[in-house]
Amino acid sequence: MKQKKVQASFQLQDSYVREFNIKTIKKINEQSNLTITGELGFKIISITEGKDNFIGEIELVNDIKTVYKEEECTNIHISMIGIFAKNKENEEENDIKAFEQMLKINGATTLSHLIRAYIYTITGLSGTSQISTPMINFVEFFKNAEKNTEDNYKN
């Protein structure tokens, strides 16, 4: 089967960890009763439109806490920046709102996976249990964020 084009027009250009902090309160080597909770933040830093593409810079922040048998064990804070580009290949793709939506869903998902790998590796190297953070449903995340914003405007 021949495929003319398999590369997506939306691409990660660069990413880096802006902030990272890990605080181990209690070392635990067993993961069976380890509970992972956290808070997630997302921000579009900038969007620029060129003749042939859009460039967007986003930030994803993850604050994670692990608890073992009701004792707090680890606090992790990570902020990652991602720079994404999208080629304008046809008229439908010239919409900046559509690009913003791609940054939210595809960009946040991409950074989330990079953060998961980073945390898993760093916690393993730090001498504690490797922490595998839960996957995030960003469609629901942004739907809830929009609803909360609307509710705040009503009050």
C-alpha cells in the first residue's frame, strides 16, 4: 500500500523542562499501596502566524503527590514548555482557533507523555520507587476547564 503523506502537519519543534523539584519525605520501595494525586495546569504562552504556518508555545505544569498508607511520601513539581508548528496546507487549516485547539489537545497530550517519561526516569534514578503518573484525558480536562470558567462568570 502506498501512502503519499504520513507526516502530520502539526509537529513538536522543541521542548524543555522549565522547572523541576522533587521532595522525598519518606522513601517507599513498594508501589502496591501507593496513591498518586495531583494538579494540572495548562497555558498557551504565545501563538504567532506566519505566511505558511502557525507557531505556538505552551506550558504544562504538573504537581504530583504520592501517599503510602495515608503518609505523604513525595512531592514533585514540573513545568514543561513545548513549541509546536502547524503548516497551513489548505484553507481550512488557516484558522488560528483550530490551531489553538490543536495546542490544547495534541500539544498538551504530547507534553504530558514527555512529563510522564521524565518523572518515571528521575524517580527511578533518585533511589525511590519509579512513579508512573496517570494518563490524562485532555478532552475532558478542557471541557471541565471551560465549564468552570463559565460557572465563575455566572457568580
